[in-house]
Amino acid sequence: MVIVLPGMLPLEPQPYTVSATPTHIKIKAGYDQIALFPYHNEEVFQRLIHFSQVGIVEYPPGESFPACITAVAYVETRTQ
């Protein structure tokens, strides 16, 4: 499973975390939040529950879609 981030990750290597609830996903680089977006898809949330890590793909606007995963993020899920 991968998450496509419309932009660039911070230049410094960081531990990345994806925090998911049934209504939103938050991505952090270290302690800094770098993305927050709402979603309403129970299937996606159920899949995230079963993964300890997901890939993150940087996809800056106007560039061609990358051919590889940029980073790996740890997953934490919360039901609320």
C-alpha cells in the first residue's frame, strides 16, 4: 500500500508516521505534521489497520509520476 503525496518530503531523512482514523489521514515527519487530508473510505481504513508500514510517493505538481517509492512510513490507526 502506498500514499501519494502531492508535493515534496522534507530534505532531511526523518522517521515518517501515517496516523489514520476513519475520517482523516495525517502524515508527520518526525514531530512535524506535513499533510492532513479527509477521506471517507472504510475499506482503506481497514487495510491500514493491517499494515505496520506504507510507502510514500512524492509527486510534485507538474512532474511525471515517479517510478519508485520515496520513503516508508510507520502506520498508527485510531478508531476515533
